[in-house]
Amino acid sequence: MTALAFLDQRRSTPSRQLGEPAPSESQLLTMLQAASRVPDHGKRVPFRFLRIQGDARHALGELLAARKQALTPEASAAMIEKERERFSFAPLIISVIAAQGPDEKIPASERYATAACVCFALLQAAQAMGFGAQWLTGWAATDSEICARLGLAEDEALVGFIHIGTARLEAPERERPDAAQLLRDWQP
């Protein structure tokens, strides 16, 4: 398959449709190495990875359920259970974390953009290796207590939770935008 055809077939596999097996250690490192080859103004490497796997997924779900209950006491039992299960489907979740602290040359927005590119490249790498993946954020990615419990420093941002596993169903296609309709010419 040509590279453009591969890109044209990119799609997310819903995390609920991801199961075992997860990538092996060597497969994961190959994916992360490929995902790290992104535009990086100033060569800052303004990102890092956090692996959530095995029982850690369920512990994170318990943390989310407790935090949701504390933030929203009126939350239904179903809402709390949804949080508890949020990280229990895919066998592997890679969190991509962006460095956002002071930098006299490279704005935080550019460093965040680099980390976002890593998320997308990781989706591509997973697909190239035969796995399904989905990039999710949700409220937990910006909740200061959840981020602190995940070990993020105050000058870091959680850019995405990349859920990776073996697709149990073919990922659904969705309508895509027509690039010609999005293109405009600038005239001085």
C-alpha cells in the first residue's frame, strides 16, 4: 500500500472495541520511536509517555469514579460506573504529556502542538503494525487532581490518552471533509 493510501485509510477504532493482545514491549517501543519523529521546533522534545496497562487501568478507573463523585455528588450510578470502566477496554493506554513550562524561544502552544503530533503519529504507528487505536481526552485530561495523581508536574499538560489494542471489529468509516471545500487562496 502506498503511504498516501495508508493515510487515506486512517480511522480510529473505538476503545470499547479494542482487546487483547496489546503490542509487545518491542512493538510498543517501535511505535513510540516512530511517533517521536514529529516536527519539533527548537529540538526541545517537549513530550513524554506514560504507560497505563494491566491493573493500573482499573485503578485509574476507580480514581476517576471517586473524583467524578466528588465533583458531581448528584451523578447517577450509571455515570459513576462509566468513569470506572473508561480505561478498562483497551489493554494498553499511552498518555502523551506535553512540557508547558517557561521557554524563552519556543512558545508553549508550539510545544503542545508537537505533543499533539505525537498522538497522531502514534495512532498511525499502531495502525501500521496491525493494531487498532483511539485518541481520547475527556475531562480527566484537564482535571488537576487526576493529572497530579498521574504524576504530571504543574507545568505539564496531558494531551491525549491513546488506547491501543487488537480491534475486535473493523473500525467504522465516517464521512470525511472535502479538502477542496476547505481550501481558500489568500490574495494580497
